Amino acid sequence: MDKTLKIILASLSTIGTIAVIVVLWELAFKPLLISDKKPISNPTPTISPSPTSSPSPSNPSLSGIPLEERFSSGDRRLFTNRNNPSAEKGIAAFQARNYEEADQHFSEAVKTAPNDPEVQIYLNNAQARKAGNPFTLAAVVPVDQKPTNAEEMLRGVAQAQTQFNQQGLNARLLEIVIVNDSNDPNYAQQVAKKIVNNKDILGVIGHNSSSATAEGLKEYETAEIAMISPTSTSTSLSGNVFFRTLPSDAKAGQFLARYAIQNNMSQVAVFYTSTSNYSQSLKDAFVKGFELLGTTTVIDMSLPNFNPKNTVEALETQVDGFVLFPDTDNKIINLALQVADANTRLSNPKPLLGGDALYNPATLKLSQGGVTGLVLAVPWFAKNSYPYTNLAAKRWGGRVSWRTATSYDATKAFTKALSENATRNSVLTNLQQTNLSSNETSGEPIQFLKSGDRNTDPLLVRVISNSNNFAEYDFEIIKD
């Protein structure tokens, strides 16, 4: 190789020599000086992009999405990557306040894309505007940063809204304002302020992440407007206007700790991320319950030097179980899955437990097989005994997620709290006295405790492989 280089260099001009040296440096020599360790890939094929890890600006317009464009009742697309000409015609008619024409176009849009909850909500809104004087609720979801989560939530909202609007209340129907907070606390606070200033909005469904919910809740508390989160589980969330339609992390952690103890685990390693309100809360709840009879080793996956394989191998003789509490950030989920995969390569693999951030077959598909047998504490399971299970599957063309079910329940609770002359105060008062039967919900009754928590328990499910419902993974409920 040295002889060849001398011949090349000798035959070129000075400029040519420099160019060749630069090319050779970049293509041949520079890579040899760089570590051959492969970076941790960020999963993208089946789960939505993760939010940026850098601090967000306090002004949402700096993100590329102006504040006013984060709201829509039917006057703009928030899911901008969709192609549905009928929806575009409906939006134009809605903008022109021609709700009869908007109704017609959105009806066609729903036929074209029956699985799209955004156009279903816009259709319902056009009909509500056409009827006049609608009740109004806001649904805050992470449209641009977690579109899968956002759509799952909106399917539940849309179905409950559709059911209410089939009859209405004293000729008044329900309008849903879809709001995009990007799952970001800064943006959540900004959109919450705008929601509060819209006196027509009687309550809020959302937000998605516990961190975003916490920031929005500050504004809703001040304005005394009720919010029901279908997905935020952090135990730090509480207030006079706060409700949720799923068990908190306190119960999920308690159930997992009890399961671990009952299955002869006395020493476990708990993997979490300190940058997440949700992950921190679930870790604390589990450790509190487990340490009554066992010991824990806690590992922070958000630290820059965290190595899943090395950590698992180092713990092989020290623990008899691994507990995975990632947040919904793609990078952290991938690290948790790498822990599961590294566990399978041990001479004596350990039982695996985890939180509901992993309750998604598309997410588990990114594993190399280590998640089979993983036990999760989850807020809802598609039991065949629930009428809603088949009803939702028929409407949306397949089995729905837990986010759809709990969002359906949140919307049902709000519609139950409406009255002829509903105000923010009357809605809040009525929510505190909510009592919905299992026939009115996704499967279990709804009553709220004084803390705002739903009076219900989580379920334990196990990951199984080779399911008929999904290509690689599914879930089975663990009987008590």
C-alpha cells in the first residue's frame, strides 16, 4: 500500500495531492482511530419519534409550530402527514363556517380512512356546530412527537364523543378541541394557558406524559377547570381539579412488588431513568413495596456510561430478578430491551418484570427475543368479557390499546358530568361524584377517590410469543 501511495502522490499536483490526502484520511485512516463500538440504535420502525433531549424553548412558536396551530376543532390538520382530499375539503368548509358542507366532506373522509380518529372528531364537531351551542372539551395529545400515542388516545375520545352525539343533551352535542402539546412540559404549560382563556372549554382530557400533565395541571388548578388524564400515572400528580382513569404508579409498583415476592425473588435490580417523572415514580413505588421483604439494586439507564450488557453480566450472581421501568423515550426503551436481551444470554436467566411503557407489541418487536415471559403491570386488558373490547375492535378495525380504553373512559366521565347549563364548576362538582357502571365504560366501573385516582387496580400480564393476533408478541393475563 505504501508503494502505491508514493506513485499516486508523485504524479499529482500540489492541489491534487491535498485532495487525495483528505479523501484517504476520511475513508481509510480516520475510521481506524475511532472506536469500533456500535452506538445504541434508536428504534424507529414501529414506534413514534422520541422528543428532543435538549431543553425546549418557552415559546412554542420557536419549535416550528406556532401556538395557534397547535389547536384544531376542524379548521386544520394536526396530523399533517395524511393525504385525504375529502378531509381537506371538510377543513375548508369548516373554516368558512359552512358546517353542513363540512359534515358531508368529513363523512366521506371517515369512509376513506375509518381508522383515523382526527377526521372522526372533526365530523362530530361539524355536526355539533351545525346543531348549535355545543359543549366543548379539550383533548391534549402529543401529535408531532408521539403520533401513535396521540392517535390511540384520540380513538377513545372520538368513540365516546360519537356515542354522546347520537343523542346529545337537550339538543346540544359535544365538540372536542384537539390540542398538540408535543409531550413537552414547556409546551404543555403554554397550551394550558390558552385552554384556560377559552371560556367555552369546560374540561380537559390529557395530557399524555406525567411531566406534561404536571405543568398543565398548574394552570388548570388556578382556573379551577377539571382535567382527566387517561395516561399519566405519576404519584406526584394531585390537586383539586385532577382526575385519572387508570391506576397510579403506587398501585402498579405495589402489585409488581407483591408478585416478585410471591415468586421467590428476594434480590432484584431495578432499571429506571431519573429524567422521567413517570419512571422515577414507578421505581419509588416498587422499591417501597419490595424492600419490606427484599433488597434492591437501582440502576439509572439515563446515565451516559450505562451499558446494558455489562451491567446485566455484573449482576448475574447478585440478583434473582430484573425490573424494567423505562419511560416512553425510544432510546431508553431500547436500552431496557437490551437489558432483557442480555438476560437471555446469561447461564441462568432471571425473571423479568416491567411497567406499562412496554405494553405494546410493536415496541417489544424491537427486542431480540428477550422479552418473552416479561410480566407487566398494566391499566387495562382487552378481556372478551368486556363489551367494549369487541365494540372498539369493530369500530377501529382491530384490538385497541389501553390508551384508547382509558381515554374512552375519561371522555365518558366528562359526558356523564355534563348538564343542561354546564359550567366549569358544575362539571368539576359532578366529576367528584362520578359513578359509572361497567356497561358505560371500557370494562370496569368508574369512581374517583378524593385523590382523583380511579378506584381500580392494575392487571398483571405476561408477554407471550407466536401469537395469532400479532406477528411476534402478544399478552396473556395472569390469574390471581
